[in-house]
Amino acid sequence: MKRGFYIGRFQPYHEGHQYVLEQIAKEVDEIVIGIGSAEISHTLDNPFTAGERVLMITRSLAGLSCPFYVIPIEDIKRNALWVSHVLSMTPPFDLCYSSNPLVVRLFTEAGVPVKSPAMYERRTRSGTEIRKRMLNGKVWKRLVPAPVVDVLDEIDGVARLRQIARDDGEA
Amino acid sequence: MKRGFYIGRFQPYHEGHQYVLEQIAKEVDEIVIGIGSAEISHTLDNPFTAGERVLMITRSLAGLSCPFYVIPIEDIKRNALWVSHVLSMTPPFDLCYSSNPLVVRLFTEAGVPVKSPAMYERRTRSGTEIRKRMLNGKVWKRLVPAPVVDVLDEIDGVARLRQIARDDGEA
Amino acid sequence: MKRGFYIGRFQPYHEGHQYVLEQIAKEVDEIVIGIGSAEISHTLDNPFTAGERVLMITRSLAGLSCPFYVIPIEDIKRNALWVSHVLSMTPPFDLCYSSNPLVVRLFTEAGVPVKSPAMYERRTRSGTEIRKRMLNGKVWKRLVPAPVVDVLDEIDGVARLRQIARDDGEA
Amino acid sequence: MKRGFYIGRFQPYHEGHQYVLEQIAKEVDEIVIGIGSAEISHTLDNPFTAGERVLMITRSLAGLSCPFYVIPIEDIKRNALWVSHVLSMTPPFDLCYSSNPLVVRLFTEAGVPVKSPAMYERRTRSGTEIRKRMLNGKVWKRLVPAPVVDVLDEIDGVARLRQIARDDGEA
Amino acid sequence: MKRGFYIGRFQPYHEGHQYVLEQIAKEVDEIVIGIGSAEISHTLDNPFTAGERVLMITRSLAGLSCPFYVIPIEDIKRNALWVSHVLSMTPPFDLCYSSNPLVVRLFTEAGVPVKSPAMYERRTRSGTEIRKRMLNGKVWKRLVPAPVVDVLDEIDGVARLRQIARDDGEA
Amino acid sequence: MKRGFYIGRFQPYHEGHQYVLEQIAKEVDEIVIGIGSAEISHTLDNPFTAGERVLMITRSLAGLSCPFYVIPIEDIKRNALWVSHVLSMTPPFDLCYSSNPLVVRLFTEAGVPVKSPAMYERRTRSGTEIRKRMLNGKVWKRLVPAPVVDVLDEIDGVARLRQIARDDGEA
């Protein structure tokens, strides 16, 4: 039994994540998916709650060939403790898949094997790009799995992002 | 689509939880299972990590007729905010199943419908009772689903509980 | 201009507090009333929210001869920082009225003058006693100012206390 | 009895706030004024403590036609919990007055009615503008109610802001 | 270069600690001494601040044959993260000396070697016992190194403990 | 007995710090050195843990003429409480040496004497400058005491800084 770990903020979950997870599914028996910054929502960079992200991920992966766990992980705000924090919240895993330099460094220093997954259409399959398109009224739906569009409709997600983006000129 | 919420500390997950969840599975389309006090472990009342509890629950419910989510929920330590905290970490649900008076009160004040599930062999299907038996070397394995015994074996759970129970006489 | 500080948890506000504040009103120009453990509610020892306690106090003191401020103060959980915390949340004051040994010690170590107010019918004008009477269905309304009874009616306070006092036998 | 809620950081309290509160006073029976980011002080954007801000507001509103509460509210740092946090610290209110897009969104999602108050001389009646003028030695006293000038004198507020604005070139 | 770690709350530092550290000094090249619950003070079980405890320890060990570090360590309140927390606050060490069952368990699970030091006059060389004697006016000075008596005199430590032990009958 | 306090983040400890401490050593009997932002590590501005910084400082000051304490101090994130926090973690001191405007202001408001130490080669003896040189492969070793080079070698410090500086293009 080999278990792999993959973490992201999934704001929102998109085709790039989906592609990576489909590749990982070919290499391990089970996948543990961590939702980072779980306690943050309703901000420009993190508009959606952990629960909403659980829903996006679970529905999009309904047909995945390998079993997976979706685990919200709150920020611990201390890098030196972060790996222990992740390990305490997740079923034990054998390796971590990540391209994030800090994540790679922290797991490596902790002695957990790390593998960088192949990416897919990096420029557009990106949370930053998709949130920008949502704000500017540009095309974004084809960059995310169809179930994500449904979840965002249900929670009125694009309107939320646009409203909190308004500036009232005060600081 | 009707979703039900059930929360516990699952220290450890036992036949009483299993029975309740099997009953709930007959009444809803999906179950959201919250693991309370997720950040606490290695204490007499809370010996197991959230990740270990995720594993116990997921394996025990492998044959459940209805889809379920298992979500670790860290303590927020402010009762007046706890329902919002739970709601932010979970997919939206329609009703909460609980017999805990505080949980019942908090969800009721927040306007979420609450239902008290039927219990099963209350006296022995109890985390307190099972931890006591583990400590005293009494029979406990038949009080939990078989996969929980496997998980506890893998993580050396009973030895952990016994070691932290030792008293070194200092305070 | 002489300002005095008085702090309590006010769970609930009662005739003992009212008596003390009426005495203090004779000695200072303005009173700063701190509501301690402001973030705690819905527990046996702290059933009411800070906002509910603000209401009880403000209404009960409507006829007080001297101006007052009612300030919720969250626990800081570090005694050595507590006086600084209080000072940062309140308008500046000249002396503190308190009989609580820890409060007396902390303000004294910080160089703030402390005075112990005369008490009134200590045995029954006590939060512990009043909550016990609420739980046991005994007479309590004559131990609190009339506006407190109104507030507790509005928020269904006694029912809340009784519900969270129920025991479901689990730990 | 109709109660309205208004929140700001009041760094410092100025004529713009005063104007808005005078308008709200015509529409409700009582006003609850929340002081946001209550725990923050001695920074460029938040130079004054909650207690200092309580004083500025209370003195400036001494002649207001309608009763008001001034409540320091510490940041909870989780947007999804913020409305519950505010509600737990304040007497119950019927509607919220705010032009801040995030505040509007959060109360709206929580089902609390929100009304955007008319503004007054937006460009100069602004905390950002007033702090900038204090730093640069420009005219600012006519932008705040007279009692605010007194409070800032008492606490040596402008000197504090200028001192923490100095740069020692290190990061 | 071999470095050993020893942790305690040192409320107060006593002859038992001194004896253990003198034994450890014979076995390692440097000692890292962690002061646990560093942020807690002014309570019955933890009367003294971290800074006061730094002073007691450093002065008592002035003649120790081996170099040592004294490091205040704040509680992290999550057992699964505690070893990482300790490791981030201390110079790297090769083994931990402890008789505390939880400390032993946590370091062992983290793969850090643990050794139980020989104790010295366990019954009286105990923080609990010494605080009890201070409260009851019994002999305690001969149970601690002479410099600890000096520090406690300077900070008025016994009077502090006695004052916070007074009961004002309220909860 | 005169004790002086000096605080920095020491990311890393460099010749500028060393120079200042050698000057302070001529003016006081003991020095208390506070390591600020102790809980932060593995970031671009704060790459090293508190324990690593304890090691850099202690080894570099091995030959200092006056005794010193090295105390990690976690951020308290509330400026109004920061001085009390520092005082609770450190042995009592008589004056603070600092050029940081906020530190100067906070200690001054708290009534603690502050003295600005003479600086040494400000432009290059700077944490910001040294971290930049580490990142860009420029000369930095002669800007820090020799023992700091050794510590950074042992902990693979420059490689850590470079790895976390990599950009994966996602936010």
C-alpha cells in the first residue's frame, strides 16, 4: 500500500490540479489531498471556504481510479512546525507531490520524499489567472472541471469575489 | 439531495458510532462526518491524531451504502463561533445529528435542524469505557469495528495510551 | 477627572455588582466596567455572551449618577500581559476596584492603585449561586436587577443554561 | 426598539464618522458602534489603542440624540466567522450600516440587512488622509471633532505616529 | 560534540533539578535547558515568569562544569507538534533527558533518543511540594539552591504565591 | 548590577550586531539578548530558526567580556502588550539599547530608558543586504563573525534560503 500526498489551496480547483491528480493516481494506491489555508475565505486570493473546496474536489474526482481523502488543513503560521501539523491531520503517506519550493524544502528537511509532478498548461490552469478572469468577466469555465462550475453557481462564488474586490477607498 | 452532519471526537471510533452512522445512511443522501478536537492528540482523553481517526473511520465505513466526507475540525474555543466554524469547513448540510447537549443547543440557536440519533449499547460503546479498558488490559477489541483494531495496531495506539498514562508524580 | 475601573465576568450581572458600582459612583467621575472572559459563552460557568452582558449592565445602570463605559475584554491567557491588555482596551483610569486576589496582585505589580470595594450579601449575590438556582428551578430573580430578568427572558437564558447542563454520559 | 450597527477602525475618529452616526441616529433607537482591529495599535495604519478610540468616540458623541454602545472588537482573522464574532460581542441589532464591500458581503451572506450610509466629504474625511497630514505636518484638526483633538493631545498621539514612521533602514 | 536536552517548568528551580543537571553535565559536552510553559505565570502551579526562572537557573548553575543554554519555550498546545516546536527553538541536540511519560513518548515517536535521569530525593525536591511549603509557611529554603532564594527575595515571590492563593469565593 | 537589553531578529547575526554588543558590554554588567520573531523561519526575510540563531550568537560572543543571556522571544502581535511580553520572558533589565523606532517608542511609553547604540558600517552590516548577497551568490562571509559561517554550513543555510526563494509562479 503506497499513499501519496498532494496539497494546494484550490482557489478554485482547476484542470491543472485535476491533471496532476490523475497522474498521481497512476503511481500510488491512495491519495491524500490537503486543502491549505483552510480557515481563510472571502479574500481576493482565497475567496472560497474549505467546505466549498472539499465539494469542488470531491465531485471533480468522482471518477478517479484510486481512493482519495480530502483534508482541510488550517495554517499553523510556523514553517518549522508545518510538516508535523500536516502529518497529524492526515493518514500516513509515503511521499509528497509538490512543486512549491517551500513545501519541497520543508518536507525534504523532515525526511519525507518529495516528487515534482508534471504540470499542465501552466499559464491558464492557475488560480491567480482564473480569479482574474472571474473578476474581469473573461472566459474561465473551460479552465475548471464541470462540477466546479456547478459548485460556484450554487454558492454564488463569482459574485462573492467581485463584491469583495470593490474598493471603498478607505484604509 | 439531502446531506446530514454528524460530529464526534472518535477517540477511538467504535461500534456505537458505526451503528449511528448506518442509521443516518438510511435517511440522507450524503453524510458529513466531523472529527472534533482535531488538533488534540497524545492525551488520556484524546490519544489519537486526526489523521489516525480519519483512517479508522474511512476504513470502517468502506461498505456504507451512502457517500460520506470525513473532515477534521480544530477547536475554535469560542462556543458562539463554533457553528460558523463548522459550516466553513464542511460541504453544506441540511440537518445535524447529535445527542450532545451543547452541540444541540448551538445548532438550534443557529437555526440548523437537529435530530438525536438512536444510540447502541451506550454503556460499553463509549470512548471513555474503551480507553479505560485499553489502560487496564481488559477486553476492548470487540467494541470497535475490525479495521479500527488494525489501525491501532499499526500506530501502536494502546502502548501510546498506556505510556502517557504513567504518573511521574510531578505537577 | 478621576476614573475608576471595575472588572467582572457578570455571569449574570447581579445585585452585588450593582451595589458595588453604586458605591464606586460616589468616589469617581467616570467608571470603566470591563467584562472579563468576553469570548466565552454557552458554558456552565459562562453561559452568556459579552453582548448579552453589555445589555444587562447598561440597562441596570441606566439611572447611575456617574457616566460609565462597558468594555468587553477577551482573555489574553498570559497573566504577565493582562494588565497591559486591559489598559489597551480601556480609557485611561486612575485606580482599580477589585477583591479578586489575582487581579489585585497583577494591578499592584504594575503600579496601578487598587481598592477593595465593600461587598453586599456575598452569599447569595454571587454568579455561582444564581446559576445554581437557575439550574435547580429555585428563586433567583430577586437577586438581580429587574432589567437583567428582561434580558434573560429575551435571550432565553435560563433554558440555554439548563440545556447545556444536561449530561450525555460521554467524554 | 430598532438597533443599528456601525463598524470602523476609527484611526482616528473623524468628521466623516460623526456625520454618518448623526444620520443613523435619526433612523434607529440605539446605535451599536464596533471598534474594529481593537487589538492593533502603534502601527502606521493603526496608531491608536482601542481604549483611546473609545474615548474619542464617546466624547465626540456626547450630544447625540440617541443612546449608543461603543464596543472594541478584536480581529478574528477568519472571515467566515466574523459575523458570529461581532454578534457575540454586541447587543442584538436589526441592521448594519456599512460601505465596506467585505463587511457588506459577510453580513449579507449571514442574512443581516445592510444599508450603505451617505458619506460626507469622502476625500478629506478619511483616516488615511488624516494620518498622512499628521505625518507631514499639514492641517488636520478641522477634519476631526474637537474632542478628538483633546484626546490626541492627552495621549501624545501625533508624536507617536511620527516616531513609529521613522525608518531605520533595516528589515 | 554531544549536546543533551533537559526540560522542566522549574516552578521553582530546586535541588532535584540541580542534581540531575550535574549528572547530565558528566555525560555531554553542552546542555540545552528548556523552560516549559514559558508564557504562564502568576498561577498557583506556575507562579514565576520565564525571565525569573532563567535567572534562578543561570545563577544556580554558575559553577557547572559544562556550557549550557537556557531557553524559554512557550506551550504550543498540540502534542503532535511539540517536538518540532522544541527543535525549532533550541540548538540541535543528540538526546533528551526526561522522566515525564508524555515527553518520553513524544520524543521517542519523533525518533529522538531519550534517557531517564536518576532522581534525587524525589518526595521533597518537587515543585509541588515546595510551593505547598511556601504557602503553608513551612521550611523550603534548604530544598533549593541558594541563588534561588535570592531571586525569590528580589521578586517578592513567596508573597506573590500567597496572594494569588487567596480565595474570594467567586467563580 | 546593571543589565542592558538588546533585541534583533538576527537573520543572520552579523558584524554590525557584534560591534554593538561589544560596545554595550563596556557599559553594563550583563546583557540580555532577545531574539525577535523567534517562531518564524524558512521565509525570505526570516530564513533561520530561533535555535539556529541562538547558536550563531552564543558562539560569536564566546569571548565577550560580560555575561549574557540569549532569549528567543515569539511575536505577540499586539504592540500595546509587547513590552510586558518581553519583560516576562527576560531577567529584569535597567535599560534597552535600540535604534528601531517602534521599539524605542514602546519602551519609552512603558517608562523603560532607551539608548540608541552607535552603528557600524550600516550599509553592508545588514540582514537584508547579507540575505540578498547569499541569494545572488555574492561575497557575504566577511560580513559575519566566523562562527556564523560555521553554523550556516552545518545547517545548510544558504541552500535553504535559495530554495525557498524559487518562484513556482502560483499564488
